[in-house]
Amino acid sequence: MSNKAELNFNGKTYELPVIVGSEDEHAVDISKLRGESGLITLDPGYKNTGATKSAITFLDGELGILRYRGYPIEQLAEESDFIEVAYLLIYGELPTKKQYDEFEKIVFWIDTIHG
């Protein structure tokens, strides 16, 4: 698959980058479209518009999906505590027992100094 999409308008072709999201969804990056072509886009209700790129969060409001690093928010809320989720968001995986204990000491040390 190409990593570019082409838009043809008034005899000119504009190449637009295609990016791949954290859940293998594909998006056309139109951030330079207006500057290069003068064209804008129309997306009533922003149903096809991603607001930002994130390696941490996946959100689909219509389907009620919210994931952090691939974990459903419901699972994290029910099965994980603050230390585990903070570690996940920073390091990309849930901690082992040893990692949890070390990270917890750091978090509470920082809280003691700045709290």
C-alpha cells in the first residue's frame, strides 16, 4: 500500500501523506492541503476527523472505545491502580511486581518532596 494519497483538482495533483494509527487505521494527513492548494475540507460533525496523533490513546466515540496502550479503559479502571496505569502510560507496558515496587517508591518520593 502506498503511503501517499493523491487529490486531483483543476488539473493539479496534490500528494497527501497517509499515516497509520495505533490500531492499524489509516488516515490522510491534510494539514498542508490548504497551504498548497487553497482547498479546505468539510466534515460535518467531525465524524471522519482525527484531532491529533497519539501512540498512547485510541478513541472512537461513536463505538464507545477508549484504550490506553491497547488496554480498554474499563479493564484498567477495574483491574489496575494509579501506579500501574501511570507506569503503563510512561513505559508502554504494565509493570512487573519488581517494576511496580520501584516505580511506587519513586512516585511517593516525588510526592513527598513536592506534595
